[in-house]
Amino acid sequence: MSPTNHHVAHQLRLLIYYHLDCNLLRNALFFAGRLHAYEPRATEAAYLLALCHLRLGQLKAAYDSSKNPGSRGTHLGCSYVFAQACLGLERYGEGVAALEKSKSLWASRNSWNKHTETRRQPLPDAAAVHCLQGKLSHAYGDTNRAIECYAEALKLNSLMWDAFVGLCDLGVNVRIPNIFKVTPAMMSALDSGSGEEAPLGTLEDSPPSDSFSNKQGYPPQIHSTSDPFSIATNRVNGDTRPNLTKSALYEKLNGSTVSVTPVGGGTGIGIEGLDTPTGPNGSGVAPQAHWNVETKAISSFHEEIAATEPPLAPSRKTRTIAGLDMNFGIDAPPRMKASHIRSKLRTNGDSEEMDGVASTISSFMTSSMAERKRTISGQIAQSVTSNSTAHQNLNVNDPLAPQRRSVRLFNQIRPQSNKFSASTGSLGSKEGRDIKKAKPIGTRRAQLSTVGRVVSGNRKHTDPMDVDSKEPRHTVVNVPVPFNPKPIVSEKTKEYESLQWLLDLFTKLGSGYFALSHYRCEEALKIFNSITPSQRETPWVLAQMGRALYEQTSYTEAEKYFVRIKAMSPARLEDMEVYSTILWHLKSEVDLAFLAHEILDVDRLSPQAWCAVGNSFSLQRDHDQALKCFKRATQLDPKFAYAFTLQGHEHVANEEYDKAMAAYRSGIAAENRHYNAWYGLGRVYEKQGKYNVAEQHYRTAAGINPTNAVLVCCIGVVLEKMKNPKAALIQYARSCELAPKSTLSRFKKARVLMALQQPDQALMELNVLKDIAPDEANVHFLLGRVYKILRQKGNAIKHFTTALNLDPKASHYIKEVMEQMEEEDDEDGPMAG
């Protein structure tokens, strides 16, 4: 019998997903081809085939495989893969149209927090589709549409980092706290995804969740036992407490047999299985009045729980346990002084006192607890007035009488530290002496003060083997441990806390990236430095800090960050073009050449590698070889704007201004906010004498990067050449504010001040400049001219001489000015201009 089509296709899909998850893309593509051949008209088969092609980087094949259903919007997966292929093939309009046609399939999808180690969501949700739409619109040139799509993606999923980066790259002013927060879509996904999770700290069964357990101070129940008649052990936050269900409590209230046995080797009488209500004082022990539970309260509690539980077997008559001479009912014995019992138990060899202890305990417990014994019919039995009556009725001392099963079990499980057993019936035996010498495992000093305190109706079974037997049950009694419930933190709360921690981290990272994208470098550095060291000492954060210092022209400090990045991640390629430019500015030929070889070894087909090689040739003044390297980088990545800018710089060095302008324009086309290309165009126009056009391009670049002192200074230079010294002075002053250590801006400012007949202010600027650049000949020459105007000939000759020693090639001009010291109006020499 041949298999059905459905089962064959199902098996093929399983194989495809298996190989995709294992990153065996060739195998997945092979099976996707078999599935598409088996079901040529199935959109799911077309989607899997296109997905395999996309994962392998075969964009055209993915485009063709998903075009039919994807372009029509009939299958979400096909439309998404088709749009991604269009993004890589630069067919942006088709991708946008395909996603719009399939909007009804993804508009209401939200798969955030649904991807785990065991669950997968192969189809995208609305946030992912909006992010892809933003990328397509951005590449298509529709900036407003791109901003809308990125904003929608962040509204649905505030952790969509690509959408945030897209907004920053577009230069949008965003409010970071309004972005990185829990969105309603994320909240609903978190609530639905963690509803079945158990709280942390619950290892086994939890306490009951009924009203009685809540009154006892228990946390709500999460897991209930499958058998309501069994007594399971619950461990919550390190405290082991028995799990008492309603049915077990009902059995206790209807005639179970109680035995006195120390638990865990502790001294004194233990009440194991009894839960101590938390008193109002918070100590875990209720006041004395709360222990005197009336018969009416117990009966009302019986009636409350009897309606929901099946009837139990009738209780048997109470027997006196052999060897202890004790008769147990339901109620607890009167309170005894623990210190009195402890002092007698510690007396060695005093058998009379030990007999007195046993008889006292027997009389207390028999007189009080026998009042609650019930008959088979459930009626309260007559009180037993004395221990002798109990012996006569039960004949427990008859050696010929067969032992009951409960007595045998009691003798088997008798603990080694039972001091009461050692003192009653076998005080002279070796076994009794050995048991008496045993030391308790845990400290019970605080528990002895509560001996005898028992809440009727709050007892539990200790022997689960005897639950269904027909013999009387024995309940081991233990001292109630003060229960201080620790706060149980649910899994959902933990998820909220971890999500909030991530959002706080992303807020800092996003704030730093946003500040850097707007070239507020000092602010970006402060934000990145405020991140925790574990997150700050990562390649991405260090790269952003290095870029910020590079934009501030602090090349030496920026180099240190990139050295750390290379030590952490030697194979990192991102931002290496910036590192190579930093080494170019520092004139580090050897380091730059070594970096270029390293990056080429990592990936010869990366544009960063060829930019580094080109910078190395440029530093050696081999501009033709540098141009070839930069052109290779643009061939590998036509959207790599910085390679076009470097290419334009080399054309300017070769005085090929037309080619330089073409390269700069290509860089602007690749990235509109690439201010370096705008600066390059302004520089070309300035060299061509087109100062008005140059000023426009410089101002455009300064509008993108308003904190760059070089761009502001270039605007001042153009204005000065346009015979507008007052406007130029404003730009120079602003440039000095942005970069106080900028020698070029301060020198040009001092020269304009001299032209405006303000020698005193020019002298102040030059004195500051002399401290910054003491070996600059032009500074000393200009200082000599200022002192000459101020009629301070001695200082003027001093600085002229210093300038002559620093720059002997300019001796002709310096000597000429010195010879004209007596003239008031001397012409500006070439050193001043």
C-alpha cells in the first residue's frame, strides 16, 4: 500500500526543518527540491525552497522561487523571503508591494517570547515585517515611510534593535525612554507564555490552596497530589512540610491512633505532621487561647469538608501501646514544662524519676485525649478515667495475646533517640542505655516550649503504607516548627525582572548610540562609561567609544580602544576602516600595514580589508595603488559610503577634481548623512574658487555633524576668503569652543582679530596657542607682529628670532619684517597670510 501524499510531504518538511536547524543548508536545499517536485503547486514547498536559497545567499534563486506566491501575497513566508531577496537585489519597490499585499496575514501576528529551545516560529510577526519594510523604504529613498515602519516595529517590539538603528541612521530625534519599555504586545505575549510556569523554589508538591491552608500562612498551591489520600512531602524554599489534604485531615478527626515518638533523633515529644498556625506575633506559634479548639468548631469543619470528600472507613478502638502505657485519643495533652522533662531525662541511673516522667505523660495524655475517642458509628466514646481501666479493657500486658500490626510497625520504626521508650519498660536494658546516650541531630531547645500544643483536626499520617489497611493508624507526633514563609517569586515575576533589566541595558546602549549618531561624542562617552564593566568590555561598545574619540580627533586615545578590540576579537571586521584611518592620521606605517595584512587574512572579500590596504598605500603616497584598493572596496559593497569618500580624497591629492566630485557624490548616494562626502565636495569647490558653493556644502556637513570643529573652521575660512571677517570670526570662536586644543582654529581666530584691529585679544589667543604648539614657527611670527603693533620691540624681536630658528626656509620674509620694525603699516607677509 503506497503512502498518502500528506504523510510523504510531512516527512519531507520535517527533514527540511531538521537540516535548517542543524545549519546543513545544502541538505535542506536538496530535500526542499524533492518536496517542491512532489507538491509543485503547494505554497509551503515554494516557501521552503526559497528559504533554503536565501540562507545560502542565492538571492536570485530565492527571488524566482518565491515570486509567484510571494508577489501576490498569498503566503506570508513566501512574501517575506521575496522581500528579503528584493532588498539584496535592489528591487525595493517589488519588496514593499509584496509585503503590503500580504498584510492581512501578518498584521495581527506577535511571536515575541515564543521562540525557545523547544519551540520555533518559522513565520515572521508584525514587528519583523515592519522592520523589513523600513529597510526597503529607506533604500528606496522614501524616508518618511521608513520612519513610520521603524516606529511601528518598535511599538510592537521595543527590543527590535535594527529598527532603532535605522531611526538613528536617518537622523530622527527620538526619546529613548519612550522606546525601550514594555509594549502592550510584549505584555500580552509574556502573560500568555508564562501562565503555566511553576514558581521558583517548588521542587515537589506544593501546599494545598484551599481556605484552610491559606489561613495557616501557606503559599498558594501550584501542583496537587494525584492521590488525595496520600501524604506527600512539600519542600518550599528549603522548609520541608507535609502536604495535608482535606481527606487526610478528615480521617484524623474521625479516630486515628496517635503515638508519641521523637522525630529525627531529637529529644522530647515531637508532633510530626502537625502544622502550627502562624500567630499574630509572627513567631509561628499561636497564643494559648487558639489551641483550645471547641467541639463545635471541629464539627463545623467536618461538615464543611465532608461534602466534598468520600466517606472513610470507621475508626477502631484506641489501644494502649505496649511498653509505653499510654492511651491516645484525638485531643492533645495538657502543656508541660519542657525544662522539667529535660532535667529528668539527663539524670543518669535514676529509674524512679524516669518512671515518674512516664506515668505523668501517660496520665496527662490519657485523661485529655480519651475524651475524643469515637466508636465505629462515629459517636464519642465514654471517657477513660484512669490508666488501669485502659489496661483492663485492652489487655495489652497479656504476653499470650498476639501483637497488633500497628504495634509491630511501631517497634520496627522506633527511633534510636527515643528517651521515653528507654525510660519505660526497659530502663535496665543495654538497648535502653545505648539509646539514651544517643545525641540528637538537630537542636530542639526552642521546640520543647510547645510540647503538648496540638490543634485538634490538624494531624497527618506518617506511615503511607498503613493508609489503606484495616489496622489502627499511628501518627508520629513532632514539635511544630515555627513556619516563617519566605516569599515565593514566581517564574512570571522573574521574567518581568529580567525583561526590565534588558530594557534598562538597551536604554543605555541606545542612548549612547543615539548620541553618537548625532555626533554628541562627549555625551556618548559618558553613557557608555556608565554601563556595567561586563557589558562595556565588549567589542561593540568599545568600537563605539573609539569612534567617538575619533570624531573628536583624539586619535591616540581612540587607538587604545581599537587595540583592545583586536585583542578581544582578532577576526572582527566591523569598524576596522575607522581604525585604519586613525593609524593613517597617526602616521603609523608599520601598524597600518600589519593591520591590512591581518584583515586580508580574515576575509579578502570584505570592503574593510581593502580600505585598510588603500590607507596603507595612501600613507606611503602611492595614490594610484590606493585608488585601486578603494575601487575594489566599492565593487564588493556598493553601499559602503566611506570607501567612496576615501577614493575622492585620493583624487584630490592627484588634483583630479572631476573624478573626486563623482566619488563624493557616489558616497552621498550610498549614505545621505555621510558628512565626510559633503566635506569633500566643499573642499573641491573651495579649491576651484567657488566659495559660495563650498560654503553651502560645508554647512550641510556641519548640519549633520555640528560638533566637528574642523567643519566649522572650514566655514570660517571660506567666509574670510569672501571678505567677511566678522562672520568668519564667529565661526572661529565657535570652533575654538568645540575644540579648545585646536591649533588651526585658534591661529585663524587670532589672525582675524589682528585684521579687525584687535591686537590685545589676538595676543591673548596667541599666548594660549604658544602653550599648545610651542614649536610652531607661524605662531611665533604672528606673536612678533602683534608685539610690533603694540610697540613692544623687545618681545617682537624675540619671537621673530624664534620663528627664524624654527623655520630657516622662511628667513627671507622674517628678516624683511624685522628690517621694517620702524614702519607702522607694514604689509602682511606670506607667513601671516
